[in-house]
Amino acid sequence: MFQFILKRLGLAILVAFTVSFISFSLLFLAGDPAAALAGETASGEDIEALRHLYGFDRPMMVQYGDWLFSALRGDFGESYYFKLPVAGLIFDRLSITMTLGVCGIAFALLTAVPLGVAAAIRPNSLIDRVALFLSVAGQALPSFWFGLILIVVFSIKLRWLPPSGTATWQHFIMPTIVLGYYAMPAIMRLTRAGMLEVLSSDYIRTARAKGAPEMRVMFKHALRNAIIPVVSLAAVQMGFMLGGSIVVESIFALHGAGYLAWESIGRNDLPTVQALILIFAMFYIVFTFLADVLNAWLDPRMRSS
Amino acid sequence: MADKASGTLYAGFTKELENVDSYFNSSREGVVMQRALWDGLIYRDPITNEYKGNLAESWTWVDDTTLEFKLRQGVTFHNGEPFNADDVVFTVNFVADEANGVKTQRNVNWMKSAEKIDDYTVRIHLKKKFPAAIEFLSGPVSMYPNEYYAEVGPSGMGLKPVGTGPYKAVEVVPGQHFVLVKNENYHDSPKGQPSIEKVDIRTIPDVNTQIAELFSGSLDLIWQVPADQAQKLEQMGGFTVANESTMRVGYVSMDAAGRSGMDPNPFTDVRVRKAVNHAIDRQAIVDNLLKGKSQVVNTPCFPSQFGCAQDITVYDYDPAKAKALLAEAGYPDGFETDIYAYRNRDYAEALVSYLSEVGIKANLKYMQYSAIRELNMKGEVPFNFSTWGSYSINDASAMVSQFFKLGSLDDARDEQVAADLDMADTSTDPATRIEYYTKALQRITDQAYWVPLFSYNTNYVFKTDIDYTPTPDEVLRFTTMSWK
């Protein structure tokens, strides 16, 4: 197990470096940050001076090395747009995105797994149909539309929840539902499919034959095996939620890291974009790593592969 | 809950304001904050356009490049620091120094330095003749407290702004949330005394969410509301919907100088540029898409700006004439080109369809503003639908001189126009200025370098218990708002 973790960890670090390098090269190719920084009245010489001042005229590898060296010490530079240190800027917004992501995935898992299990126990029953309907709707509803509908119902008609902002925990309810609902269908379908497959396998028949109680068969024998792919999926979805909650953050005016990333790209704010890409990549890597470890713990066979 | 009883007015911003320090942002939201938190030496009445003393009681031109101000006495900054000549000298010397990196250099780069004569007399020295100085001093140039600013700098000022203005900032979360309270000791300023106790501003990027906040009662005022939504809100009742024009002008620029390397480049031919002018029904776009107080504009500036003549060469909507001109120029079947645009996709698409009617196949390249501008500076944009807001400066130099004086954004590169504009920009005689602006605008329209399109408008939507009359310069003024 220890060796397995070590191997995965080494791989994760390699992936992080690759991502940061590729994103740096892409941003390097994407355009001239000096022109954007200089503003509309700048002359050619002004832009040239800025390019030199910020070091954009140096070879890409040198710039990357410089950035990496500072980033490793936790110094992500200063945002071109806000003129504030990137680390502080991101830290403030990350807490909002993290809260939203954790709530979202928790909501998705807490609704999707029980629904998936229930649907697998009674295939083609009413509950299976309802679950199917919910998952189709979840895949089909664009989150901006779903978010606005929730606002209309719960904020304007019923006046139960505040429409936007982050002031209280009530502000997070609707964003959590919208974000979590998006991840729910995949998790539920996978739970259902996994459970169906496992329930028809020999060892479940054996367990039943030897007279194990149905609850024990379901949760100890079946779910534990069926959940393995769900864990991997949930980890990927979590990474996706942290980096991809832009639409939800924008509708509910949450000012999280996803929205910051989206806006920073438009503003050519390279230090912020670069730091955010690295952090989002790290999330992905950390969650995939955790999912691997969790799966290895659930299924000893995976430890050797 | 937001209402009169709470004494707090809740307002929504759409864009994240990068830095409250007015010298280090270039957004509309920044102008709104600047007018609330700080004062300039001079004030321009937004209705009558008359200049009045604000932090200065009076001013005189000592010579063509020197302005002398008698300052108002007894004014204090929000932190208690008294306002005097030292503050003016410090502010002007700081912002005029290019090394300090004021974001919009044209707002300040006409000033050379300031000099203290006595505690309440100060002189500002200009680099060269610049008659629009008074307009700039009543607009983007506001006075900062010398001791505080020297200590905290732009980033400190952005987090904890201190000015002499009608409102004080009590809370700033960069880009997201701003709370202002009434300045009880506000001097006897032509801006008037603030009436609303407290203003709470949140940034809500999605317009639909803003409207939901308005419905649920947690916002009192939103602005920059798109025409169709404003129309619906007006029909529903319960809100005041006010439409005002803004100084923003939409235009299409063409690569007349042949910088883009397009081969053959039809835009170098004046007949083609005239054909493009005749091909677009600007009035129809205004009537159907922009609506409100928008109007067709015939020259590259906003009609209320000093020197912005409108009755020059006007190109009517005449597709037949456009086709004839194209044929004459050797393009009987039209031609194909890229057209760039960064905002108002629907307007851009209307332009594309008008052009296709006369045979010009324009492929729309819809990109971010910064990306297009970068290409434009390198001269790689043959055909561009863009806009310019003039930073609310009521002088033609803020627009036409920005684009036609051989700078990197100048696609016409006409030496004669540049020379005339230089004359107009630097003369201190108003009649001479008008004469030369008119001359330059005449040549620009005769050569059809641009298609000046229309002016923009904006909609303000607020609760009916708020008394407020928006002004045509697109600046929200909390000072002139009150509860009914």
C-alpha cells in the first residue's frame, strides 16, 4: 500500500509540472500582455518599455523558470488588473469556491447514491422511473436557466432565500443545488449500473443463500463493490466543480475562483490566470490521487496494478 | 430589506472595479466612485455644462501654459487632514509623473507640475497649450490628501479611500462590495449636499440576478439595464425606468492606410469606404436595437462635445448608390473581408447583413476587447466595429484626437487631419478650435475614413420612492439622489 501511494504521488507531481508548463506556453503564445497593460494611448515605445520592464522579452524558458521558482515559494506575483498580490486575491475567493464545491458534491452524493441504489433494487419500478427522469433533466437543464428558475421561485415568489451574495449560509443553498444537480445524474446512473451488475453476481447469490440479512448483503457486499467507480467519478466531478463553477458563481454573484479565472482571461491578467490554472490542476490531481488511494483501500486488487 | 426606512440605498454594479483609486482604474464604476469620494478643483454642471469652482474658488490663465487657482479654505479630508495647496501640489506632481503609472495617461499627461504660491494659492504648469485643461480638471483629476497618499500609495488608497467628497468609504472588498456613508462635514460644494445616509454597492455580474434582487427587494437601484429588459420592467410598474444617452459612440473603422496587408485592400479606395457608409441603415439600427435616447452620429465624436460638428458630409442609407460606388471602384460583385467586434453582437450582425446586401461579405470575428485592440495597434484589423466612451470628457479632443493623430490606433494615417487636430487641441481661442476641429472632421467625413454610427444610451431602474434624475454623462451621482 505504501509503495502504491508513493508511486501515485510521484505521478501526480509530474502531472502538476506538465500542466503548469503547458498552460504557461499557451498563455505565452496567446498574445502580448504588454499591449494590454499599456492601455489605449500607449505608443510603440511605451509598449516596448513595458515589455522590457515586465521581462516579456526574455526567452520563454527563462520566464517559466522564474515563475516556477517564485511559485514554489508561494509567490505568485501581483495581479496586473487589481494591483494586489495574486496569492491573497485567490485565497479569499478560493474559500467561497471550496465551500460551494464541497457542498455541491455532498449534495450530489447524498441524493444520487441512495437514488441509484433504490433504482437498482427495483429496476423499472416507479422509483427507477423517477430517478431516470431526474437524471435526464439534470443533464439537460443548463445551469444558468435552472439557477434563474430557483431564484424566481424561492427568492421572488416565496421569499425564502436571498437571490445572490455570500453573506449567510442561506446564500449557499441555491448555488449548491444547481452545482450539485449537474453532477448528480452521472453519479446516480453509475451507482445504479454498478449495483445491478454486482447484484447479479455469484457471490451475492452465495451471500443470500447462506442467509445473510438483505441489508447486510446490499451495503456490505454489494455497495462496497459497486461504489468503486463512483468514487473515481465523484473525485473528477469535484475537481470539475471547483474549476467549472463559473456560471453558478456568476448567476449567484459569489465572486469565487472560477469567476475570477474567467474574468482574468478576458483581462489578460496573466499572473492570476497562471496561478489559478495551477491551483485547479492541483485540485484535479489531489482528488484523483485521493480517489486512487480510496479505491485501493476499498479493493485490494488495485494496489498491485 | 432595502427601503427608505432603513436609510440605506442598495445599488448593483455589473463589472468588478479593479481599484477604487480613480487614477488606477479605467471603468465606469470607477468614475461613479470617484465623483462620490473625491472632488476636483473645478466642477462642471452636468446639465448646463457650466464650470464652477469646487475645491478651487477661482482660476485664471496666467499665460498659455499656466493656470493659477485660489483654493477654498476650511475643507478637510475624510481622515481629518486639512485641504490646502500642499495637497494639490502633491497630487498633480504624483499623477503627472509617468513613472507612477496612472492608468489613463491622457487624463493627466498634459500637466507638467504644480507649484505652491501660498497655502491657498497654487499654479499648475502645462506641458504645452491645452485648452481642454478646465474640462479635465473638472472631470478625472481629483485631489488627494498628500500625507495619507504618500504613506499608503495607490493600493492603500484602493482599499481605504480618503477624499474630500460627499461620501466616505467605510468598507471596500476589492471588486465586490463597497459601503459609503454621507460626509456630514461636506463643504459648500456645487455638487450639492448628500441626502441619502448610506449607499451599499454590490457587484452582481448577471443582469437577470440584478433584476431578481430588485424584485425581491434587496436592491434599490440598477443601471446599464439592456433595452428589452428595461422595457419589460417599465410595463410591469413599481419601478422608475429612466433612459439617458451616454457619451459612448459606436463606429466602424476601415483600414484606409492599408496597414493590414489585405491584398487587394478595397478599403484604401475612398469609393469603397463611401459605399460602406451608404450601405448601413443607422437609423433603423437605432430605432430597433438601441432605442431610448440614442441618436445617429455623423462624425467621430459625441455631439455635445466641444468642437464636435455634426452638419458636415452625411451619407444617407442608399444601397443602390453603395453598389454603384463599389462597381466604380472595381468591385461589381463586392468582396470578402473580416469584420471585428467586441460587444453588442446583435448590432454587429445587423451591420454584417446590411453589408451583405450590397455584396460585401463580412465574416464576423467576435473577440475580447483587449485582443482586438492589440491587433488594431499592430494595424492588423481591416474592418472594425468598436465604440469609444471618451471618459465622459465633453471635448472633441477626447475622441477624434484619440484616433486620428497618427497613433497606433489610427487606421487613416492622414497627416493633414493630424495637423488640423493638433492645431485645434492646442489653441486657446475657442473660435480657432472650432474652426480646426470642423476642418478635420470635414476631411474625415469627405474621405469616409470611418462610419460613425450612433450614440449609446443606458437605462436606470430604481424603486419609485427614490428621487433621481440621471444625467447624460453616464455617471451615477448618489449626491443628487434622495428618498421621496
